[in-house]
Amino acid sequence: MAVLNDAAHVKVVGLPRALLYYRYSTLWETFFRSLGLQVVVSDPTDRAILQAGEEVSSDESCLASKVFMGAVANLIGRCDAVFIPSYASASPRVGFCTKYQSAPDMAANTFRDKNLPVISLLVEHLDNEREVEDAYVDLGKRLGFSTKEAKRAYKAARKAQKATDELWAKNQETALKDIKRLRHNTGDAPITILVVAHPYIGHDPFMADPVLDALKEAGAIVLFADETDKAHAFKKSFEFTTTMPWVINRELIGSILSLQDKIDGIVLISAFPCGPDSMTDDAIMRCIEGTPILNLLIDAQNGTAGIQTRVESFMDILQFHKKGGYLHE
């Protein structure tokens, strides 16, 4: 099996519920549906999907990549082709981890004996909107549609994704205003936690829920760093570093800088063994001052008791400091 060039026969497109799906799901689903194609999304991540991914992945692959491979396997027999784009790292400061670039070929070769064709596109420079549009238009043409139809579908998709991003940012701003109002009116408010994680972790219930549930059970209000206005967060990140090459990590750092004075604590969640996060999280732990940080690394192990205990201890510390900590009399 190889990545398809002629895909005019494809009527049902499969989307793995993993990696960049959590960033671009609205864009992708709107694009294909605007062309009149049916979209099937892999089942939500569970232990079976992770195990399926582990069976076909190398031991060195990160947890997120193993989940991705399991999601691809979950689509076998359910679609005419699976859509796996290649987002490269050609633009300085606006790049992606290499797993995003290699994903189409990795899936195509891993499942070469299965009846699961792959359709893809290449985006080398995310900051070049014309190049991004051309990539999607070219895909539309390979699917058998005219240039006009493909352009119309991409414009609708881009508009829908922008509306989704703006809604997330607006909801976060509203939540922050409500917290500020509550503190002003009552002099108190629940502990506010900023969860800093790639979208494929923070919004995947299988990976994130043990952490999120523990936070909410302790009474915390949870905000997500990836829901901060992306353009603002990206720009803000340059106050922290001018050299970081990964756009998503930049946005997460920019969110921390933007919201630091509005939150009580930060919870970093990374999937073992993520290279970009290992560097970024270390820099955050060393350089972000004045806000307590809990750094969590999740892997394929079954147990969550350790994570829950650490979250509960972190919340106890935040409550203690809120009451005055060691200086309280």
C-alpha cells in the first residue's frame, strides 16, 4: 500500500482521532463534507486502541504516536481511505515535530498488507496561507473535484476552523471574567488551574481524564492552554524564547505568559517520550516563576493512582498557599 495520488474513487474518508485531529478536526471534516464526501472518525481512544497501536509501533515511539497508529488500525474496513496529512518543519519557529511529517508514510508502510489506502497532502510552511490552500485544493482535485469546487470547500473549512478557534478563545475569556468577578464580589474563588498539554493529550479522555477528573474532584476550575487565542499566544511566546522551532509548544508557552497572573497553578502533561515537550517542559519548570507547577508524564501503564495522588497533593499545596502558606498566622 502507498499514499494515493489518484483518489477519485474515495467516497468515505477516515480520520484518525489522534495527533493533529485535535487541532484541525473542524477544518478537515468541513473540507471533506463540503465536497460531498462522507467522514468517519475512529472510535475514542481506549485501552484496545492503544494496544493495537503498540503492537505495530517501535518501542521508541511516543505514546501519542502509538495511539495514532491504533486509531488508524481502528479505521480498517470502515472507509475508502484514511486522511493523514504531512505537516513539516520547514518554517523556523512555526514547525512541527517530525512525527507529523512522517505520519502518512509511517501508516502506509505499517499497514501495507491491509486494505487501507492513505490520502495525504504536504504543508511545509504553515505561515504561508497560500501554500496551505494550494495543498488542500490539490487534494480536492486528486479526489476528482474541480479547482473551483476544491477552493470553495477549503474556504468553507478555513472559515469553520477559525470560528471554532475563536469560540474556544471567547469561552476561555468568559471563564476568566467570571473568575475575576467572583473574586471581586466574594473575595474568593475556586483554585484555577491551567492545563498545559498538546491538544492530542488534553482533549483525549483516555489520556487526560485521570488528571482532569482529579483536578475537578478537588474543586478546581480547569482552563486549557491550547484554547488561548493562538495568534496572541504565539506572539507572546517570543518574550520567553526566540529560538524554539515548534509552533504548538510556542502557543502553549504564550498561553502561560498571557494567563499567569490569572491562575493559581499550572499542570504540565506530556506523553512519554516526547522530544519537544522534554525540552519545553524543562524550560518552563526552570524559567516560569511565581506560579506553582506540577509536571506529569503519562505512559502506557494501566495505573493512574500515582497521578491522582500527585494531583491531590498539588491541590492541597495550592489551598495551603491560598490561605497564607507558611507565612499565615
